[in-house]
Amino acid sequence: MSRPLPRNLPLQLASLLPVVAGLCFLGTNQLYLFDWDELNFAEVSREMSRSGNFLAPQINYAPFHEKPPLFFWMQAFCTKIFGASPRGARFPNLIAGVITIILLARWGRRARPKGSESWPWLLGGSLLPLLYFQSGIIDPWYNLFILLGLWPSHRGQPSGWRAICQGGLFLGLAVLTKGPVALLIAALLWSVLLVSQPQDRPRRLLAYGAAGLLALLPMAIWVGLVWQQDGGVFAREFITYQWRLFLREDAGHGGFPGYHVIVLLLGCFPAAWLALPALFRRQVFASATDRGMRALFWIVLILFSIVNTKIVHYSSLCYFPLAWFAARALGEGILIKGWRRAVATGLLGTWLLYTIIAIAVPTLGQTVPQWIHFVEDAELVSRLELNVEWPWYTFLPAIVGVAGIVAWWVLGRRAGPNTAAARSRLLGTRGSALLFLTPLLLLTSLYTIVPRVQTYSQGAPTQFFRQLAGRDVYVGTAYYKSYAHYYFAELPPDRYAEGCQERQCRFHEKITKPLFFASPLRVTEQVLREVPDAILLRSEGGFSFYVREP
């Protein structure tokens, strides 16, 4: 039987409102979309809306074979409401965040293990999960669909028709959101559960197989419709890209084998550190959901440590089991020999690191004129010479960081007797304090520090291409990959119906419209040699900007 609803449930749900308001009005529209992923996906959605082609994703109105269309449909719908803006691109994930927190709260209340009711707060209070819920990337919806599809397996009830339909439907939506890796993760998890839990194995095997076949249906329908358009070209290129992504680094996204371990410990803070005692104690934390979550964590971590392409959000599905085990550890009490010191060191060390960064970045920003002459990289100097103001309130994240250190010290002074039980309670209290302060650290950083850092990194090309919006021109980049020129110039489909679209033509052959393009500052002379009729307009912010006249 499920647990009765707690009396303070309305208060808990009401506590979501300030978080949602903060995400909507501070996070979602405060920053330009980031190059690459946010701008990439937002441009696909913008072109869907402008061209009316909702079947085959496009970039520069040419086929974009890397992703299926479901997330782009969500973004295109929000773009219709909010316009082609950061809020329009990021609003789908805000909805995903609210749905995720509500679902985890519901599941946590119904689960039997102690501490599970805190699961949503451990996820929503950790750094990267909270950040992703106000981003424009695919992963929040992708991860939510996978969790919905696998939840019957985690609960040890995979064989009923309702569980089969739920698993198949939501895994199918996950495949239609980002690709077939969702089915690979599900197959690996089901294989582990079949091996580790022999009871009722034949029936469960049939249930898993039925759910897997059902999960292929949404993708099959989409592929069939796209196939009718182009005879299978898009589908073949899509499969080829997925395979290439697994075998080798894509677009420079490489890393060492332990890359995702570091990402999770630093990024899923503080849940990742709090989860360690429960994650590694299989005998103590051994409920059906514990076993499923533990298997999911290791499958995702090992799989994406093997994959040659290393991107931060590839391991983001691990956030669910980490938050689960953090809630379990706090619920049971972190009274486990050998783990208190490691957890305490990790929590305090990571918080100190973030505090140092929060102090150092605005301090360096305010003192740029005093130390910039020591920098030898001309491109970096050009970025730092941008007129970026760093007022006093950019130190708000640093104040939050110092408050966390003070809270850690004060709680330690009031700890009471030096017993194992008291030390465990103290560690849980300190972890809860950092869990409360982490969202505040993130939101103040998004409002104060991150926009200024973003100005250094992509402010100059963003402004350059925004000035071209609505003009009858071509746009491009040289010697760096970007989606900013497509998105900010807002070129319509009919601009590409005629004229010179191939890169060779636009840069080296006769053109009928001006070509405005950008390059990194370090290759300016090389660009002018290779495109001799290009006119250098200006160099700033680490980039050079050109025009090639008809």
C-alpha cells in the first residue's frame, strides 16, 4: 500500500513557486543562447516554424541528421508563443523541470525505502540538474522519458500490460527525442535485472521484449514519413551519425575515461557526494528501487565513459540515481564507517572551489586593466578589452559561498557530543544547508557573473550577426563552428531558394548578395589571403568581421 499524503504537502508544492518564478524570470531570458547546443537546437526549431517542414530537422534549411524531431516540436510551439528568444527556446525544459519534481515527489511518497520522499528536493537543489531545467538542451525531456519508461522495472513490476505500455510509450518518446541510445540503456538495464533477479524471469523477459518493440513504434512512424519525402536519405544519414558518435570524438568533444566521474561529483553537487554511502552499500540499501537505480547509474556511467565523445550532459541521466541515493543516505542517517570523512571532504572542498571561483571571477573582471598586459595571447587580450562592467552586486554569489562556509563552521560549533551518531547527524545537517544554498548560488551567478563571462566568450559575434537581422545578405563563419550566424541573422527560407548556397561559392565565386562572416582573430591574415576580395570591417572580442561584396 502507498503511504498517505503528508500533511505539509501543499506547503512543499507551494515552495516550488519561487523556484519556478526564479527560473522563468531570472534564468530563462537573462542570457543569450549558448553556442553550440542551445543555438543549434533553437535554430532547428526556428527553421521548422519558418519553413513549415516539421518532419525533417534542418540547419541553414538543409537536412540536420543528428537528432530526431520531438524536442524541436516542443521548442517550435514555444517559439510561436514567446518568439525566437531565449525564453522560447528554454521554456520546454522549465516545464520538464516542474513535471519531473512533481513526479519524483509522487513516486518518493509511494516508495517504501526510508528517505525517498526527499528525492525531488535532492535533485532540484543540485547544481547541474537545476541549471539544465532552465536550459535549451534536449536532455531534461530525454532523461524524463527514459525514467518514465524504466520506472516499472525499478519498482520490480515490469510484466503487467500497464507497465509494458508505459515502458514502451515513454521509451519510444525518448528515442524520438534524442535517438536510439535510450533503447540501448533500457536493454542493458533489463539485462542486468534479469541476471541479478532470477524470479519470474521468462515472464519478465517477454515483458521487456514487448516494451522494447513498442518503443520502436514512434521512431518507425517518423522514419516512414521522412522516407516518403526523400527516399531514405535522411534516415540513413541519421543512423550513420549515431554510430560515428559512439566510435570516435565528435567536433572536438573528447576527454579522459574518468571525465564523467569528475563531472558528476562537481556538477551534481551536493547530491553526488551525499549519495556515496548508499550507492556503494548494496547490502544496506537493497530495496527493488535501490537495485534498479544502482544498475541505471553504473550502466550510464560506464557506457558514456566508453563512448569516445565526451560531453557534460551525456551522463545527466545519472542525476536521478544520485539524487535517489542521496535522499536514502540522509533518510537512513549517514552512519556508515569509512564514508563520513570522504563525504564531508567532498562537500566542503567542492563548495570552497565554487566560492573561490565566485570571488575570483568578478575580482579579475574589475582589475582587468591592472593585469591584462601580462597576457600574451592576442585573441584573449581582444576579448578582455571589451567594455564589460563588474559592479558590486557581481559579488553576490561570493557572499552566498561565504555564507555556506560560515554555516558549515557554525553548525560544527553546535554539534553536541562527539559520537558516531552525532557526527552523522551533523554531516546530514551540513549537507542540507548546502543543498539550500546551491540554488541561490546558481541563480545569483546566472543573474550577475554568467552574462558578463558570456560577453567575453561570444558577445562580439552575437552583436555582429544580430545587426544583420532582416537584411538581404548571406552569413557565414570561417575557421570555427557556430550556429550564431544562422539564429541571430534570422534568415528566412526564401533567402535560400536561389543564389549561392555552397560554401565554395559564397566565399570564392560570384555572389549576388553581400556575404558577412566572422573568424577567430588569430586567423585574420590567413582569411584575407584566401578570400582576397573580403573587406575587414573590424576586429574585437577575439573575432574579426568581414564583408564580401557582390
